Amino acid sequence: MSAHTAPKRQDFPADFRWGVSTSSFQIEGAAREAGKGESIWDRFCSEPGRIRDGSNGDVACDHYHRFPQDLDLAKSLGVNAYRFSIAWPRILPNGRGAVNDAGLAFYDRLVDAMLARGLDPWATLYHWDLPQPLQDQGGWTSRDTVSAFLEYADVVTRRLGDRVKHWITHNEPWCSCMMGYWEGVHAPGGRNLADAMQACHHVLLSHGQAVPLIRTNSAGAKVGITLSLHPISAASDSAQDLAAARRHDGLRNRWFLDPLFGRGYPEDTLALLGDAAPTVQPGDLNDIAAPTDFLGVNYYFPEMVADDPAGSHGPMRAKLVERHGVERTGFGWEVSPQGLVDLLTRVQRDYSPAVIQLTENGSTFEDVLTPDGHVHDAERLSYLQRHLSALRRAMDAGVPVKGYFAWSLLDNFEWAEGYLRRFGIAYVDYATQRRILKDSGIWYGQFLRD
Ligand code: FCB
């Protein structure tokens, strides 16, 4: 780790958005309360062997009941924005059709509580908890799910659109589609690349078609989508590895960025996908390219790849290789603040979004609650500080970043890892549901209040 001076809030513009990021399934709990329907994550958790610690989201951080205290905690840090997601199955338990007013009423209270604390609500419509009844009809592989999403988006934005002025249609289509329908590690646990690509197309289409609808229902709102993006390098200077890096980048990054920025799907990636390429109807690409107000970027780690001539890791014929001697998080993810600079400058160079919002960035380590009641998470603190400094460098290089949201306010249900991975800047003692600000959270608060 190189010597590093802590960043200062004054280094950033006065109107910069400072936030924390969360998602419904990961924190809310109340899985069967107030008319909520089953989500694909409820179902996935009930299948043996899916979640590493055998846990589920039934209680999670019990945020559904404890949100006033959680928002107090966020406010105490000095953030001015709060990113959360809405659980579709609370609103439309069957995915479409009957609206559950109690679900809408919960988000009414949640949003009002944010506003009362001076927190600007940033709502994500889809952070992976699809209603199970839609999955029973094919989930995102079915084009009907696009119209169901529009129905849901319409109901939610009509109800909350007067108060919520920042909308994110989808969080990380890579994860919901590729990890959910191809790699089999996320709900619904599919293992078919063609399904994943079709799902991905429908997710992007639902995004693009929702943008004008959200604008109609939420006057003056800023609307965008959040992608998980990775800077990608080749394991060597060989022509083979360089070409593999380009192919991998095609599926990992360009597959999403190109159509969103009006270029359609990348030709090279389409050719490699062959039969697994999605069915695209006339007009779809035009819809996907609906102009947005910002691009949400979630940054966690860079990837290094080598040629994989046998294609045993998929049709991009690229395999991930571990860089040696680098710092890693508890997840094994490489820690690379410079990767954030590389990623953002690349996105800016190749796509020039008018505004970028860093909607997630964070790390997991083995946290220890010490007898004196503290969590001395020096590694997470250092991760946070160095990524903020990297963000400043990217901005100095001309990247129009307007906001940063730390992932996450609280330790929470980390998907297939259950509660084994703690990403919070506040520790959650799950036995008592007590929240304890970690050193990283204490520092973030000092930084913001400075
Ligand atoms: C991102 C997800 C978020 C969280 C972090 C660690 O991919 O958007 O829900 O799980 O990773």
C-alpha cells in the first residue's frame, strides 16, 4: 500500500452528491409481511445449497421495521443522498395486475422519512428481486416481463414521482442476467447462455421503454441505469491475450454500453455468441438507446484475462487470471483504486456520458467487533479513502462524476454468500440488530462534515 493522504470533502465540488447505497432484498426482511409476494430470491434461498450459509432474506437487517433509525444513521454521517431499491413483489405480488397498496404505503413512509432528514431519495426500480410468478412464466427470458416491468414502473413512479427525483431503472444487468441465467449462482439459477442473453436484452429494453414513462410520471426527474463495469487488461502483451481481453470486454462492458449509447450490440461479440445471440425486434435498439440523464457506474475490481482457445469459459474464449502480489478484499477481489481511474476515463473517452454517478463502491473484509464495541476496519477505511482520491483524479482528467455512493450503509444479505460477507460502513449485529459504525463509517462522517 503506498503512502496516501486522506482526501478532503473540499477537494470535491460543493454540489457533489454524497450518499450511501442499499437494496431492498438485502436489508428489508419482512419477507411475507403486508401483502408482499414471493420473489425469485426468496425462492432461490429456499433451495438447498444455493446460499453459502443456508440463510435467506426473511429478516435480513429488519430495515422494513427499523428504517427510521437507519435513516437517522445515514443522516448522522452527513450524506445528502440515499440510494435504495423498491421490492417489486411488495407492489405487485403477482408481478402484474393487482396492486398492493400496503407496499406502496411502505415506500411512501420511507421516502417521506428520507425527505424529513434532508436525504435526497435515489430509487432503483430493479435490484434483482423479480416476483416469482413472473419467473414461473420465464422471467426475463420472456418478452412479457418487459411489459410487466413497465406496469410496475408506472405504478411506482406515479405514486412516488412527486417526491423521488432520481430514478435508476436497473441495477447491474450483468449480475441479474449473466449470473442469474448463465452462471447459475444468482436467482433464478439458470445455466444457459442463450437464456441469459435474451434476458439481458429484455432488461435493457425494459430500461429504455421505462425512461419516457418515468419522465412523464415524475416531472423534472433525472433517470439513468446502473452498470457494473470493469477495467480489463491482458495477462501478457501477446497478440492472443490482447485479443482475449478485447473479446472479454465485449461481453462484460461493451455489450451494455454500446446499445445504451445508440450503437447497437457490438458486432464482434454478436459473432462470437452465434446461436446464443438474443432475438431483437425492429425498434428495440432504438428504445434501448433512450437518452438518459446519467450513467450509474458500480465499481469494485479490475479483471485480467488470458486467451482460452478451447473456449472452456464461454464463447469469448477468455479466462480470468489472478494478478499476483496484489491486495485483495475478503471476497478475493483485487483492490485497485487506479482501476477506477482507468475505467472512468475509458467510459468517458469511448461513450462521453454527460454525467456519471458512482452508484456503488465498497469492500468486504473480516470484521471483528471488539470488546470495547468498535470495528477497526482499517482495510475498508483505506479502500474508501484511496477510491475517493482515485475518483478525484478521474474528475481532474475530465470525467463528469457528480456523485459517490458508498456500498453499503449496513452489513447485509450478500446474495449467494448470505451473511458471510460484510460490506457495511456500519456493522450489523444480527442477533440484536444493533448497528455499530465501523471506523470506515466514522471516517466517512468526519470527511463529510469537515
Ligand atoms: C454489487 C451489487 C450489490 C452488492 C455489491 C457487493 O454487485 O449491486 O447488491 O451485492 O455488489
